[in-house]
Amino acid sequence: MVLAIAVGAGAGLGSIAFRWLITTFTHLFSGHADYAGAGGSANPHVPWLGSAFVVIAPVVGGLLYGPLVDRFAKEARGHGVPEVMLAVAQRGGRINPQVSVVKALASALCIGSGGSVGREGPIVQIGSALGSTLGRMVKVPEERMRLLVACGAAGGISATFNAPLAGVFFSMELILGAFSAEAFGATVLASVTASVIGRAAFGDTAFLTLPPFHVQHLAQYGLFVVLGVVAGGVGVGFTRVLYWIEDACDWAWRGPEWLRPAAGGLLLGLVLLALPEMYGVGYPVLQHAAQGGYVVAFLLLLLVGKVVATSLTIGIGGSGGVFAPSLFIGAMLGAAYGTIAGHLTPDTAGSVGAYALVGMGAVFAGASRAPITAVVILFELTGQYSIILPLMLAVVLATATSRLLSRDTIYTLKLRRRGIDLHAPAPHTTPGSQTVGTVMEALPAPLTADTDLATAADLLARSDHRVLPVLDGHGRYAGTLSARAVAEVLTDAPDTQPSRAGDLAQADPALTTDMPLATALHVLIAATGTGLAVLDPAKEHLLGWLTHQSALRALHGVTSTPTASVV
């Protein structure tokens, strides 16, 4: 509890410093508090350049943060969240302590000089690095280290966006990838602490100030269904374009990495010259769109422009998040969709703003596949509880659409492109190089489906296992029979319950001999029994048995002798 509160306080103070840096650098480079809403005005510091200063600003910013990142913390490049996810999944929560300082400076310079990225990725990485550093200072175990990293991420999101609930669910859904009472309690403490500090500095107001929206007609739910599906596809499309442009930048650049942001900044500057609304995070533009201030053609132009500008910023080596761009893209999509719906069905469509808000959450859910976070954070960012039902509906449909279209999210795809699977142990560990066939045990004597329960009970009582495999009439694997299931039947009502082993067989998942042990371990841990059947790759013959004991022997380098007999 004490450590969680300390991490939350550090993340809250870090978020204040980070936002101050962004504001300072934005004023320095553009002469405005947020140039995206300035309508292409000149920089008062260099008025003789007119609006053309935006071509130079990203180049100068790149010359400053490029060498900083390359020299002190290369992991500060990009959008940050994947690096935190990797640290939690495979590195015991260990993050370079320099990351918090380098990420804050690099991201603030990038955003302030026109980088079209968000600040949630940097603040997550900053808070997580603080949690990891504190954990190493007091020498906590790895499990607690991971939890402190999640506390830092929760605190950063909470203080930066005045969204304490969203910080908690962001950490549990994306960083930890699991929900538990201990994790919830710790992240809540960190999030509340950071939020109190953030509210003292920034005030207790919703992040976006919008008029109230309401669902005025039941037919609108049909429109929200379509929007959710489309938004899911747009979220996946944003992910694909982001990494396609990053690949193109990798292919095109042959110079030193420290110079890449400055050289690529010239291209970004040309985009900003054509579409100054892409400068920085762009919340004023997002808010104006949600209020119905743009025509459909310009909304679609802003949507495409944000995809290109954000992808280019990340591709040239910029530092910043993709959460805010996802919201921006979703707002443009939703506002355009709502405007079109209003023209086609003026009596039922309702307010454009409602579609913009739902689009924000749905596109983020389609890109990140974090539906709980998407719903909660949109509610907290806007204070619009009145659209919670259509938001939930669209977010779930966007998540489902994303799963159909893509294996990875905008966060995990970055890691998979580097050959990293978050659901497997690190490549250098023992399970990463073994298959189930090399560590499985001898096969327990299987039961046939027509074995009576009395005989099955006798065999289970004399077996070393609490479950035994069951074969059907053709000799194929039919599942497992547990001692508990047989005991319950024989004790409760033996005259009315099933009398054969096949009637009680549970269709537990079966492993194959060529399956990586790293993958099989996740299946084994989730199973209810003491072991799982191992089949041949064609899943026709039962060959062996994988238990927790045989997995432990493999992890500790003790060789077991598998049985090669075929049943």
C-alpha cells in the first residue's frame, strides 16, 4: 500500500512536469498554447515566416530529441506502451530508470515542435519507469515489481487526463493483462493519489467540454451498430498504415539514427503546412468536430491527415502516444457519419456530437482491443453518461470486428514485428526452445467410453493421477474423466446418474507433440486437472501425458522419458 501510494504520488508529480514541458515547448516552437486550433496563424516569435514556420519547427525539434533518445534511452522512441507491456510480461517489470527523464523531454519536444502524437504513451512509460525504479530501490520480488509498474501507468493516466477509473482499467487490461483483487487495490491507490495531485494542479473538470447528448430515438441504436463495425475497421486500418509507414521510413533512411527525426521532420512539416490542424495532440480540433463545426469532406480530410501525420511522426523516430490520435480519428469518423445520417434520416439520427463521442471510443477499442478502458475513459474524459449504452454497444462491436480482421493490436503488433510474443516466455528461457513431445510423461492407462463407473472408480483410485483419458468406440481421444466427477455421481444418486465413463468425460483441451512448451504451459495452468493428454500432430492418436511435474522438470533441466507407444 505504501509503495503504491508513493508510485502514484511520483506519477502525479511527473504528469504535472510533463504537461508543463509540453506547454512550454509548444509556446516556444509555435507561439501558441495549442497551434492546432490557431487556424494556420504565424508564429509571433518569427512573424516574417508566416505559417511556413511549421516546416522548420519539426526539423529543429528532431535535432534536439533525436540525439537525446539515441544516446541515453533508445526505448523512449515510439509510442511507449509496448515497451512497458514487454517489461511486465518478460522482464520482471525492469525498466531503465533513465527512461522517465528522457521520455518526458523527448516527447515534449516532439509534441511541442508539431509531432502529431498523444501524451498518454509517454506518461505511461514515465510513470512505469518510476514504479520500476522504486521497486528496485526497495528490492521487491518480481511480482510486486510488475504491480508497481502497473501502478505507475495507472497514476500517469489518472493525473494527466483526470480519469482515475480509466487509469486503473488501462493498467489492468493492457499492462498487466489480468484482473485480480490485489492488482485492483494497488492500482486504485496509485490512481487516486495521482488524481488528487493532478486535480490540485489542473482542476477538477472534464478533459473535453461538450454539451450534453442524448439518444432521442430507438432507431439510433441501429446507426450506432453500423458505426461500431466501421470504427473497428478504421482502428485496424490505422494500425496497418502506422506500421506500413514506419517500414517505409526504415527502408528509406540510411543515415545515423540520431539525425532521422530531423530529416523526417521536413516531410512532417510539409504535412503541417498543408493541414495545420495536425500540429501536436489536436484536442481543440477534436472538440470543434464533436460540436458539429466541420463539413463532412473536411472531417474525412482530417481523419486521413491524422492517420498520415501520426504514422509519419512515429516512423521518423518521434516520441509520443497513439491513444489521442485514435480518439481524434474516431471523432472525425463519428462526426462525419453522424452528419451523413442526419441528412439521410433527419427525424431519427439525433445530434452529431453523440456519434463523434461513440466514434472516439470505438476506434480506440478497434485499435487497442481494450473495450473496458475505451468505455470508462470516454465517460471520464467527457462526463457524458447519457450515451453510455450506445458507447458500450459500439465499443464491443468494434472490438469484435478488430479481432476478425487482425491478430494483433496497435500495441502488440510492434512487438510481434520484432519477433516477441507477449504470451510466451522470453526467447532465451528454457520453455522457449522445447516442445511438448520432448517433456511429456508416459501415458496413463486410458478408459474406454463404455467402461462402467464402478470400474472407472477403481482404476482412478489406484492411479497416480486424479484424471484419466477416455477413448471413444473408434479409439479416438474423447476427453478426461476425473475422480471428483465419478465420486459425485456415485455419492449423490447412483441409480439416476450416467453409468458409463463416456457420459462423464470432459472435453478438456488436448496438446500435440509439436506444440511449443511455452504455449502448452498456458493451457496446462488454466486446466482444472493435474495433466493434459498429448496427441500426435494430426490429433489422431493418444501418445502421452503432460503434467505440472513434467513441466517443472523441463524448466529445471531434468529430462523425463516420454512413452512412444501409440494407442
